[in-house]
Amino acid sequence: MAREIRFLQGNEAVCEGALYAGCRFYAGYPITPSTEIAEGLSASLPKVGGRFIQMEDELAAMAATIGGSIAGKKSMTATSGPGMSLKMENLGYGYLTEIPCVIVNVMRGGPSTGLPTGPGQSDVMQAKWGTHGDHPAIVLTPSTVQEQLNETVRAFNLAEKYRMPVILLTDEIIGHMREAIEIPEPGELEVIDRKRPTCDPKDYKPYKPEADLVPPMADFGSGYRYHITGLNHAEDGFPSNNGKMAQADEIRQENKVMHHYDDIVKVEEFECADAEIIVFAYGSSARSAKEAVIKAREEGVKVGLFRPLTLWPFPEKHLEKYVGKTKKFIVPELNLGMIKLEVDRVVKGQAEVVGINKIDSDPITPVEIMDEIRRSK
Amino acid sequence: MAYDYSKYLRAGKIPHIWCPGCGYGIIMKSLIRAIDATGIDKDDIVLTSGIGCASRLPGYMDFNTLHTTHGRSLAFATGVKVANPKLKVIALGGDGDMTAIGGNHFIHACRRNIDITCFVFNNYIYGMTGGQYSPTTPKNSKATTAPYGNADNQFDIAQLAIGAGATFVARTTTYHAVPMEKLIKQALDHKGFSVVEIMAGCPTGYGRKNKQGSPANMILWQKENAVPANKAKEMSEEEMAGKFAIGVLHEVQKAEYVEAYDAQVGLK
Ligand SMILES: Cc1ncc(C[n+]2csc(CCOP(=O)(O)OP(=O)(O)O)c2C)c(N)n1
Ligand code: SF4
Ligand SMILES: [Mg+2]
């Protein structure tokens, strides 16, 4: 049976992905360029038995999203930079308490209110390091409208599987562009639900991990009465001042992600096998990068595209394969060189690493990337 | 026969962290008796809190308990309630938690009239951090951050709640432990957003600096300055100076948020 083809805006595709994944609760606060996600889900959630609420600010939206998940519903919120900054407080709470949920950041330009209607990619480090304290992060960076849908489903799956907040980090260009996409049939994409406890409620320890390092999570109201706190806690969920235990728990949380690197990290490696030059690009910048790589190949240049769909954890295992072989890495991004730092870290001086950086609200063009590729010859 | 609190307390979690003479233990006992009187199943009760001495209470109680971030008790509680309206959701916090850092969540929860019962433990001070002034610290009182006396004006939490749209608002004190239990039960039985402001002494963070004497004296101060709501109505502003009304201050019936939302969007 042919799949339904729809001409959708990137933000609308996020809504489709959320519904497909089983999202049944959304709490948000409007902000350009993410607002269409709130608008879309305010209309569609009730049709599938879900609820939408517009909260008083993003602190509250993040809190309510986590609350909804604790009550057993797959929950989501969406925002842009200024709102993301406000979400940081309770995002950290979500990490420490291990509550699955999805946060969409449709990036715009500038710090503070910045360039509200222009694209940006300056929140890539915030997405990993924005909230205080050590914690793992899973951050996905789609590049097409189709991926806006598919990666939203994957974001929910990873959130549920690893019991943690997952960030879908997209930008104004992809959020607002329209492309024809295929709507997956029900059952076509995997949809994962969190592990719930099956033990006697008396024996339930909300932070006792299983072999995969992920503890099963009970819904509030399901007969497993337990305590959740943003203080460091023991396996039984109650606060503890034991620093050694806190350290062990945070390392366990880091490991629940890093030990599943192969399951979590997704990368497109396009024409990389024999590449002397690799363009490392993500999100909207990767669209221009792909075009530049195709054109340069036509000119006979051995160039490839390395495109992370998972930006965090950083795809270093994938990237390391090219270190020592590739002469030059080009990192185009709509910031002043953030992810280039990570590429530098992995390349360790064994190749030239050059950034193409813009924060003027214009996308990086294929021509600009071509120019840098040509300069390499 | 003495009332047995153990059914609602988590074994092994007592002793609590509160100072000797802190008013919060009295509130916890009244809360337990009131919840018991409602007959609601423990599995269906969600108790949320923010950060502060007051907000440590849920850790001792055998419900679904959620100790959140400073001021956000009601924001988390709102998510829980909207996602599963069958749950009985109770949100509590201190005066700082609910009316300073969480003030925005507080007024909007009142405005929505969502079916959550909210308890604000008002001890006039930031207790947990050692006695800095809060939005309810009386003018001229001393605090560690007001060594010359407090220049700030005070919030009247109950009036704030009424103004913002809460449909049940009451005030009580730790001196009035038995009436408190009845008020808490009324608040729990009320459909919509209910607020009970509970005056409690913080001998450590407030009493000592303001020469209020022993914890017992602080409780007597409550007795002397509390005026029953019906009597307070007949008193002039001057007569009420330094005093506060207790009892049910406001009670109306109004569409509850989740029910109104469901009707609006055609759910169910
Ligand atoms: C974001 C944030 N800011 C500041 C603090 C520090 N802090 C912890 S409790 C508290 C005040 C608590 O006062 P109140 O809410 O009145 O509760 P009480 O301790 O008096 O019961 C403060 C300022 C914090 N935990 N989080
Ligand atoms: S500091 Fe004050 S509020 Fe906190 S436990 Fe001690 S007496 Fe109670
Ligand atoms: Mg206080």
C-alpha cells in the first residue's frame, strides 16, 4: 500500500511525529519560530484523547511536561532559545529524576531575544551543557521535513527507552520550510514505551537499574507509591547526602547513554569512504553541505559529508574512523564555531579543521561551502 | 484512644528535618487527619512540593510524592492533574516558594481554577536558607538580609489567591490545629482550586531575630492575633492592624479547568 504523501511544514511534521509516537500531553508557551507546534497539537491532541495546556511561562511548561510524564502520558514541549533558557532549570530536574519527555528547540538567532525570525544554530552547546551539573544528554538534529517527523518519533523512543529527557534540536529554516513527505503507516516505525515495574509495589525501588542501567518507571496512581526528588537520592528515591552514592548514580546515568552509543548515535556518512575533505554539518547547514559535496564530486574533488542526526552524545566513534585519513574537515554552522570545538577535540591536530560561521540570520549557502572546498586543493 | 498516624507516614523516614519548635509538624498531623477523613485511597493521592523546609513534608508521607524545584510545585502539579485528572493532587510550599519564586505559577493556578488543593505554609521567612526576608515578612521585621529592618511591603496570600480567582480560600494557624484539620478537609472536598494559608512559627529563622520568645510564645501570638472571619468583617482597618482573619474567607462554585477544557475540545 502506498504511503500517504503530504506537503508539510517542518513544525507540522514534528506534530505528526509526536502523535505517531503516542504523545498525549503537551505543555508549552508560544515563541517564534516554534509556535506552529503548539498550535498544531492544541488542535490534534484532543482528537486522540490527549490534552494541551498553554502554561504561564517556559519554567512552568517544562515542569508540567515532566508532571504529565510522571502521570503516565508521553509528554512534550517546544520552544526556541529564550524559552530554552527558562526550561533549563526543570530540564535538569528531568535528568536527575530520569523522567522521559521530549523538548523541541527550534533555534533562532542571537542571545537574549536576538533575531526572533531568523535561523541560528547557536544553542548546540546549551543543549548539552545548558543546565547545571553533570548529566547525559541525547540531542537529535534533523535536516529535512521528513526527518522532523521520523526523528521526533525517535526522540520519544529514546526518551522512553533510556528514561530521560531528549532534545529535538532543529532550526527556523527546517521548522518553517515545506516539503513533501511520506507519512509512515501505523506499525511501520517502531514505537517504544517505557519499562514499567512488574514487581510487588512493596519491593519497588524507582532508581534500581536493570542490566541496561535503566530503572523501570511507575506511573503515579498505578499503585506504586514512591518519592521523586531533585535532590540526589538513593535507589529507593529518598534524598541522601552520601556523596559517593550521588557520584555512582550520576556515573550510572552517564553510562546508560554511553553504553548504548550504537543504539543512540545516528550519522549519515555520504561519500566519506575515500574523502580527502569531509564537511561536518548538521541541521539546516547540512542541506547546503550536501549540495556542495555533490557539486564538488562532479568536479572530481574527493569530498564527503559527515552528518550527525544525533549531535549529542557527540558521534566521536564514527568520526574517529576518518582521523588520520582525511586532510581537512570543514564545519559550517550558524554560530561562531561551537561544534568545530568538538571536531577539533576528536581530530586532535591530525587534520586541518576550518569553520564556516555566520550569525547574520542568513543560511550558509552551498557556494560558500564550495569556495572552502576549492580552497583546499 | 490516640490517633494512629502511622498508616500515612513512611516507615523509617521519621525523625523529620524540622527544628524543635517548628510549626510544620503540627500541620503535617492535621493534614494526615484531614486526608484520612476524606477517605481517599493513598494510591490516588499525589502530593507535590517545591523547595524549602515546608517542601520536605511529602518525603514523610506515604503517597505518590513529588519534591520539585523551588517555586514550581504547582506547575508540576498542573501537569500531573491535566495528564490524569482522576488523581487527587495536593501542592504545598512555603511563603517564599509559593509567592516569590513561584508567584507566577500560584496566580495562574488560581486563575485556571484547576482542581488542585494548595497549602501555603506561611512562616514569614525563608526558613531553609537561614532567615532571609520573604514576600510575607512584616515591614520593619529583622531578617538576615534585612539587618536594619525590612523595607518591603507584605503580601496577603489569601487576598492574593482570591484576587487571582481561587474558588476556595481559607486561613488558619498552628494554634488552631483542630479547626485546621476541618478547613483542610473542606479544601480537599472543594472542586476547583483551593488555597489554605497556614500560619506557622519559624523560631529558628524568624522568631529569634524578632524577639518572639519561645516556640510556645509564637503559637500564643497566633492565638492573640487571629480573628475569626465573620468577626473580622465587622472590624475596621485600624482594629485589624497587625491581626489577620482565619477560617473560610472565600468560597464560590465555578467551572473546573480540566472539565471545562474537555467540554470545550469535545473530549470524552
Ligand atoms: C532556584 C533556587 N533559588 C534559591 C534556592 C535556595 N532556597 C532554598 S529554600 C529557599 C527559601 C524557602 O523559603 P520558603 O519557601 O518560605 O520555605 P520555608 O523554608 O520557610 O518553609 C531558598 C531561597 C533554591 N533552592 N533554588
Ligand atoms: S528553619 Fe524554621 S521553618 Fe525550617 S525547620 Fe527550622 S523552624 Fe521550621
Ligand atoms: Mg517560609
